[in-house]
Amino acid sequence: MENINGYVKTCPFIQSIINSNRNDSIPVIVSLKSERAYNKSNVAALSKRIKCELPIVNGFACDMNINQIKKFYTHEDIDFISYDSKIHSIINKAGKTIGADKISSIPLTGKGITVAIIDTGIIMHRDLTYPSSRIIGFKDFLKNKQKPYDDNGHGTHISGLVASNGTSSKGKYKGIAPEANILSVKALDYEGNGKVSDILSAIQWVIQTRNTFKTRILNLSLGTAAQYSERFDPLVKAANKAIESGLIVVTAVGNNGPSPKSILSPSTSRHVISVGACDDRNEADGSNLTIPSFSSRGPTRDRVKKPDLLAPGVDIVSLSNTDISGYSSLTGTSMSAPIVSGVVALMLQEKPNMTHFEVKKRLIENCTRIGVGQYDEGAGVLSLNKLFSIVSKEAVK
């Protein structure tokens, strides 16, 4: 199934069933070649079962059978048809409890900076609501509930790594940016799973409401197998659109290591700040940092060097969804990404006008290599001492 320019216009999964006898409807994402093509297209004519429109990728999600796909993929305006595959939170396992607080001596707290977290939701944990709530918004793309909830716990844990003020632990389990605001977007279910189309809708909504909530950072501790090039990947397109809109986008690379080429989408975007995990449990002088086997390795299908950097991701304590004053310990690159998002909140408090690429450059320049391959560690482990000593000297009191 190739067009006149020679490139395949459907994803591998759809290609694999094109020649089968199967003709039941499957969920797909249809991307058109341009915004102009999207605006002039007759969406209803393409499918009678539209799930949602997705202008973020110049397309829409719908159900199509193989005969419909065969009919429409040759349309001159269609760029790519991909399977609306399952996406999941990136979590490896629970482990013993350690402190997640990495900073305490710099005059920056992330105050006034909003971090959007697309995940399993959030509970009204005391560390985020006392003495006043810093959960400034909640959007539910699954059940359309108005009040915050988290039936899995992953989203609450991540939110705490960014912005817990440690109230319930007397400061022991503070997040990186303890005065930052959280915009919680629920797009993953009680099992930590969802659809690519739900994540696209969520990213689209975060972009549309960024001025309302003063959102500066988007954290994506989720992913799916990268089946095709950046050029056609709808998650990558959406993440890149978020960057174009002015957001700083931080992603978790996934827990599919140690095999090469195991980076999950949307971390395969060359533009996002993609974060892998390091194990700092035995770190005393910086000489015992290691990369856990689960942390995904590069390069991407497009031979892009990934991950960009590493951050702690083993046995990290943060907020629990089972108790408004409770904590739990989790492991995975899901934990590494919000640590970096919290650091970015501090950086933006200091210099509010920094762009995504300025932030990314500064993070990469303040890493410490641990002596393994670039596709394992990227620029190395984010050096809090290096970065924070710079921040401390420049901080506005």
C-alpha cells in the first residue's frame, strides 16, 4: 500500500491485516497532509463512526474496516492511517522506600509555574492542598468526572514528585518544586492504560487551555511502542505541536531496556526532553551511579540519539492515592521524567521567558557522564549540584 511518492500510508499493524479476510472495524487515527486539507475535508464522508476530531495532527480518530481503509488511503489529502493503539503508564515495580527530595538549599520553589500531567488522574492529597490547593485544574477524558480522582495511583505519585510540599511527612518527601501548580489531565484508566487518541485529545486540550491555567510544562510519563518514523507518528506530532505552542515537554523513555532501539513514543521525537532512569541508591560521591536494565535505550528508528539525559528512577517515594496523607515507593522512568519536570519549574521561576530548546540545552549542559554508551545515557545524569549551583548564583531573591 504505497502512494505515488513511494511511502507507505498505513502503520505496520494495519499492513499486516490488509491481505487477511478480516473486515471488522478497528480504531484508527487518520492524519491529513496539512491544516488546509483537514479544514476542507468532509470528515463524515470518510467514516460514519467518528470518535473525535484531532486538529493537533490534522486528523481524527474513528473506526474503519479494512475495505474502508483500502478505499480512503489513496485519497490525495490523506497522509497516514495508524492503528489507535494502546498506550500505558511507564512504571516498572515497587521497591523499598527512600527519600525523593533532592534539593533544599536554593531559593526557588516553582511558585507560579503550572505543570500539566497527562496520566491516571490525581487525588486531593494534603501535600498538594495544604495550606491551599495547588491542583488548579482537572480534566477527565475517560468518564468526564468533574472532581479529581485517581483510580490507579500513577498520576498522583508523579504529581507529588513534581510538587509535593511534604506536609504529611514533615518535609521528608518534598517534590522538586514544592510550590508549583498541577494541572491534572486523566487520560489513562484504572490499569494505567489508554488509547493514543485519548492522549492526543488531552495534549490538544492542554495546548488550548495553556493561557487559562498558565501552563508552562507538559509531563508525559507514558508511551507506546514506536512502530514507525517520527514523520508519521501521531504522538510525536502532538508533542512537537505542544512545543511549538510554547510548552516545555518532558517525556519518559520507557521501561523496555536494555535492548537497543527500545525508546517509546513520544520520546522518539528529536525535540522533546526525553528522560531515562538512573539508580542512585548507592551513590555517595557520584561514582556509583548506574543505569537500571529496564531503562529504554536508543537510538530511535530515525537514528536519533536518545535518551537525552537520565534522572533518578529507582525506589522513589511520592504520594499515594490510597490515603490523603500517604506515600508509596515506585520505580521506573515514569519517576525520572517528573523529577526533571520539577527542575524545569525551578528554572522557569528564575527565568520565565526560557523556551523549550533553551531549557533542554541548559539541562544537557549540566549532566555528568557515567561512562557508558550515548544510547544508554545520552548526555548523562542530570547533575543537581551543577545545575543548582548555577541557579543559586543567578536566583532572584
